[in-house]
Amino acid sequence: MIVVDSSVWIDYFCGNERPQTDRLDELLGVKPVAVGDLILTEVLQGFKSDNDFKTAKQLFEDVTVFEMLGEEQAVKSAENFRYLRTKGITIRKTADVIIATFCIEQRLPLLFADKDFRPFVDHLGLIEA
């Protein structure tokens, strides 16, 4: 199972070819793909057209959706944010901290194009897909 971040899904739906979107295209229908509830929200809220929204929503029916935040996960996410800050790294979006921490805790690889995940790979053991 591979978790795919919104940074990849957005490029994928916009038709932006990148190594990460090529990888997603290879995975769909072949290997289990997952998103978090936060990722699903980030992706679906960006569609302007109702038809595009409906098409994407249908695609996500075949994707595992994880609930990424609870009390324990919230505390661990805050700890990871604080740890990276001691290294001089400030992550811009709380959602990215939650997503990375969830993947670290569940030992799930994350396919991403957002540079804010790199410190989690380098310092906290996030597995890059």
C-alpha cells in the first residue's frame, strides 16, 4: 500500500507530467493506493467544475481512505514538528506534518512532490515511494 499526497494527485488531475505522476499512473489498478482524509479534502476542494469533481470523487471510490488524526496522532505530529524545528526546519503546513507522521507511524510509503516532506525522510524515517 502506498499513500499518495495531494501534491501528486493535483499534478495528475491537471495533466502535469512528473516522475511522481508517472509513478501514480503505473500504480493505479495494479497496486493498492491510499490517501488520507486530509489529502482527499485538499484534492477535491480544488476542482472548479462539477463534472471534474464528480469524476475525481468516483476515482477515489477505488482508493483506500485513512482517517489520519486522533489524539495520539495529534500529539506525535506536534512532537515531530517541534523536533524538526530544533533542526532549524519549519514545515509550512500542519496538514503535511499530520500526513508525514501518519505514514511514519503506520510504516507506509508516501508518494509526494511537495518539498516539505523531504525533512521527514531525512530526519524521521518517512519512506519515500
